[in-house]
Amino acid sequence: MYGCRVLCGSFLWTLVAAGAAALVVGCGGSKSSGSTTPPPSQACSGPADCPDGVCDPDTSRCVECLASSDCAPPTPTCDTAAKTCHCPSGQTSEAACGDGADNDCDTALDCADSDCNGLSCGANGRTCAAGACTCPLGEISELTCDDGNDNDCDGLADCDDPNCGGVGACVCNLTEPGIERTCSDAVDNDCDTAFDCADTDCDGETCGPNGLACTAGQCVCSLGQSPETNCADSVDNDCDGLADCADAACDAQVCGANNQRCAGGACACPGGEPNETTCNDGNDNDCDGFTDCDDANCAGVG
């Protein structure tokens, strides 16, 4: 057994454990784990009178603390004016999980505090998991290079991350580094994060069959026609692999002198006569530039 001294009314009592609790409660105190705890304003004459606090020499009263050395977590700091222990931040749970501080004074800080599970703890998407600040996608270096994600939380995704150099679509041109030479393979050959026509290296370069070339970031027909409108220049103007009358877009369009027009994939005279034989219809039926009697073929006819 042990005893403690408690001032009740005008009497100073020395109590033993068996009867201490009842008398202390009767005087306004409390009972905790079989020991007696004077109320905060309990009168005292020394440390023995304040087993769960300290005796304030200025007031001869039991108080919670006179200095922070009298306090312990989760209230480790002494408010010397109020003479009570408290958590300086006033937080009851860890809300800031990447500041290196124990904000709720429970001796666990940041991700080591279970309050932080799943919360942001660092840059580029890092979160707390299993007591550590980790990248949710779990890669220490970028290995998945085509999913649009920053898998290693370094602020760089896919081919923007140097870890992806030489991986999948992020293959650099080792023979001519720094220059996009292939402009139609959907690969960033020089690893500058732009590929094909989106890379200014490709301006004016071929990007597809039949004359397609890079212009203003797009793969377009270099002659700019769509559909074919010039049907007499022997050029595939709309880059579909077909030139002049071979292109269906030219059907019935002028393709030669004297009103020759495209028909059936060939350039022919609409009158259909290899020589002028109809000499009184006002038409140049053989497309030689002469009509009716002006055409030598009509001499002596009609």
C-alpha cells in the first residue's frame, strides 16, 4: 500500500489506497487506475501532493504543467499561461502528410501516421500507402511508355520521360540523333516528344504515298487539290494515285484542246468522230479546232 496527502476542506489527510478514492472524490477529485488524482485546482505543498501534475509554487495549487518537460504526447507542449498541456497545431488527426511534422502530436508523422493512408504526401501524385510515401502506379522508373501516365511520379509521362528512350514508340534515331527523318511511322525518332508531321523537322518531307507531304503540322497533298480538278497536266493533284482522266473525279472534265473531255478513263472528243463527218451541226466533232465546212474533212460533203 501507499499513501498520498490531500487537503479536504481545512484538513490535510494522509490516505492509503483502500480508502483514498472515496475521500478524494468526495473532495472533488477523481480516481484513475487505483491511484488518487487531485483536481487541477487542488491545494498542494509539494510534488507529493500532485502525482499527475505539478505543484505551482506561486499559487500552491496543483496544475497540469509549468514547462513542456511536464507534458507528454499527444499533448507535449505546455501553455505556460493556462498551465495546461496541449498539441501546438490544434489538430486531432494528421492532415498534412508531407511536411515532416507530427501535426496531431501522436508521435507518428506523415505517412507513418495511419490518418494519412491514401492521402497526398508528395509531388506528382505520390500518396501514403503502408506507412510510406509511394507512387500509386508502383514503378520506380518509367517502364510503361504508352499509357499516358506518369508511372514513376517524376512529373514526366511516356516518351517525355528519359526512362522510355529506346522503349516501344520512344525509339531514337541513333544514326542521326536530333533529326526526325522518318515522317510517317508514328514514332518519335529523335525523342523530342514530337513525331511525324507534328515535328517541324518534317516540314516539306514526304509523309505518305502519291505526293503526300508535311505542311503546317499535317500530312496533306502537296498540290492541295481534293478532288482532282486539273485533268490535263499528267499530275496526280489530289494524291490518290490517279492522274487526269484515270481519276473518276475528272469524268466529263476538259482534258485537252478543243474541248476534249474525260470519258471512260480516257481523254476523248465528245463528238466521237475521228474525222469530221457531220458537216452541218455547228460542232467540231473531231476536236481538231475546225467546225463543219471549215474542216478539210468536210470538203465536197453536203
